[in-house]
Amino acid sequence: MAHANSPIEKRAPYIRIQSKWFKNNCKKIIDEFDESCARGTTIGGNINDKRKSDVFLYDIWKLDLPDFQKVVIYKIKEIFTTENKRYHYDLDYSSINVQFTRYKVDEFYEWHTDDAFIATHKKHNNVRKLSITCPLNAGEYEGGELQVKLDYQEEPRNINIEPGDIVIFPSFTLHRILPITSNTRYSLVAWISGPPWR
């Protein structure tokens, strides 16, 4: 089947899968990244009231990654490869970015999409097409729900998350993380890009 290169073509609004590997390695991922976090910014590098969280961001091209971080990217690449069989998007598998995110009490990320045309995309002539989110400690915090806004629904949809769940969705999907009310929410998010939509 040919790759789809139009965001208008109908595809699943999101896919939720269970990953045994991520479920078994959640604590190790948190331990690996937690100390590396810095204050998160919005697209364009701004810190404002739209987002409050700490992050650690790296990409597939970083040559000095520890072995475990390389394994994380490899596992995410496997998921993108498998789940893109449902989307059939034209993807560049060398474009994967991974972000570890830490939300503390009262922190959040307001409505946004992941596909904004920022300087990196302009330089490489690509756009983010698929996104992944993987809450690493589901059940250990309160609040912090992942919501998506689908075109055909008036109300946002809460996506129920179990430990080891991974949610995949088109990067142009409007979504948000509600404020944390208790404890700390840890998650991995990742994006993969491809040629601009036609």
C-alpha cells in the first residue's frame, strides 16, 4: 500500500497498545532520566502559562547516548514501525525525538499539537506526523489525565491509561495534560517526522 501524505485521509484518531517491555522498565527509565530534567518550554522556546513541567529531550542522532537510552529509542522505533502499518504515513525513521517529562503537583500542558512548523522542521523540510506518549507511573499520581479533542466530538475525550500503556496518535491531534493534583507524573513522549503534507 502507498504511503499517505495527506493529513485529511481518515485514520484512527489514536491507538492504545500495551508494551510489556515498557511496563517492565518504567522504573529504570525514570531513574535514568530524572536527574537530567530541565524546565520545559513551549514550541519556539517560550516559557509561559501554557506549559509547566520538567523535561529531558534527545534524538536518534545523539552519538554519545548511554546504551539504555539507545534501547529506549530502538523500542520506540519498533512501535512507530508497527503502528504505522495502520496509518501508512510517509515517515523518516531517522527523525525520532524522545522526551522524558516530569509533572509535579499543579503542573500541566494546555491544549496543543505536536506538529508545529519550527526551525528544525524547516531546516530539514519535514513535519512531525506521529506522536507517542507513555505514562511511566500510571496509578501512582492523581490528575494528569491525557485528553484529546477529536473533530467530531464537542467534549474532549479522556484516554484511560494502565501501567505499560502506550498511546499513538497523529501529531496534528489536539491534546493536553490536566494539572497534577497528587504526587508526580512521569512519562515518555516521542515524535517521528516525514515530508511535508501535500
